[in-house]
Amino acid sequence: MNFLSGFIAIVGPPNVGKSTLLNRILGSKLAIVSPKPQTTRNRILGVLHGDGYQMVFIDTPGIHKTRTALHRSMVKSALATFQEVDIILFMIEMGYPDDPGIPTIVGNIHGITKPCILVINKIDTGSKEQLLPIMDKYRKLYPFDSIIAISALTGDGMDTLIYELRSNLIPGPQFFPEDMSTELSESFLASEIIREKIFRLTRNEIPYSCAVTIDRMEEVKGKNLLSIAARINVETNSQKGILIGKQGRMIKAISRSARLELEKIFGTRVYLDLKVRVEKNWTRDTRALGRLGY
């Protein structure tokens, strides 16, 4: 068998650029991104089809100290991928190589007999002279198969990374057809785009206290229109008030920004009916987490 394939986990602390890397590799937006940490909550699967090979990437939530049931669920999901994949991409940020979540990750990859590549991201934000001390430090922490410096934002170093990943693939099946780049449903993508706009347009605890669920998503026949009814779940009445905003300005801004991006993604006009509902303390309630998709 000449065809090569493998599952690759992208792991690391929050906000190191894991989702930006996945989007860069696939050449399209699949995972939402924002300047705030802990944006990714679910594992996101993306497929890269190459000449004679297929790479199946799993973007995971950032590994960090847990405070709530939601955080514990996120970290548990990320750590579980170590046993499920063929290659581990351990990603750190050049400007912040001592993130407190790193010892947890290193401790969990020790003893795993599969290729592990260290990716140092955001080299566009600092001097290249910073790289050597970081590389030396991490070589002492773990026997990485290779260490590669990249900028997921600009694409610098991506060819080297893809070449290294391909060299670690083994003969295997084509897991997904060539026209498939993800297994995510359209409703999940829609909910994530709405959540991204909340992260970008609100502050403080509001983004972390919101969960988006899609109640209805259907094409309106003969009108080139996709109708989406979505619900933003928050933990308190005060958060609901902030999210709606004075005279509804905030919810209108979120809805408009999300609608414009959804129209680009789905290639059709979108009608977005967005409502806000209080689900008290959902981030700490394991039953509520299940209802909201976590």
C-alpha cells in the first residue's frame, strides 16, 4: 500500500494559535479564533488531502488549570486525544514558552511511543534570536522528534511543518473522501461562528459564560435563503442584559457580524433569529453541559 495517512492532534496551552494553524493548513476557516484564550471548547476535525496522503487533524481545547465543570470537560477532551492519534503536534508560543499548562502536557506525553513534534508559533512577533534558548530548553524537557518554528498567521515555516508531518505518516487507508474537509455539521459551524462574534464583541466574563445552541436551521425554498434560529445561553440575568445591550445594540451587532460571515461560508443569504436565555450556572452543572453540547 503506497497511500499514507494518519491522525494528528494539535495540543498546547490556550491562545498559542492552534485554531489559526488548523485554518492555515486547510486553507479555509474551520475553527473559530479570537484574541481571548480558551476560545476552542470542542475538538475540531479537519482533513488535508495531498498527493498520495491524507492528514486528519484534531484541534483541541487549550490545556489549562481547571476551575469549572466546563473547563474540566475541555481539558479532559484535549488529553484524551494523546491516545487516539498517530502523531502529536505540541504547540507553544515563542513569546510565552513558560505557560503554566505546559508541565501537564509534558507529563501526559511521557511514555507515549508515537512521533511528537514541537511547534514554536508566532515567530512573526519577536526576534529569531529568542528561538535557540527555547529549543534548548525543550530538548531537555522531552525527546521531540523535531522542533519547527512557524507563524500560523503569516504561513512562515508551514512547508517545513507539512513535510515533517508527511515523513511521519505510515501506510494506511483514505479515511475521508477527497471532497470532505471536516465531519462537523453545518449547525455546529453556525453556532461556533456566533460564539466567535460574542468573543470578539463582548468583554470580561461574558464570552466565557455563553453557549450557543441552534434550535432550527433550514433552507427556504425558492428564495436562496437559509433561516437559522439560535439561542445564546448565559448564566445570569445581568449577563443577559449586557449581551442584549442598550436598545438591543449589542445583540444586533453580534447578529449582523455572524450573519455576514455565515453568508460567506454557506454561499447564500442568511436570516438569523438570535435570542438570549438564562441557563443558571451552566458552566458548573454537568447536566447543563450535556444539554448544551459539552
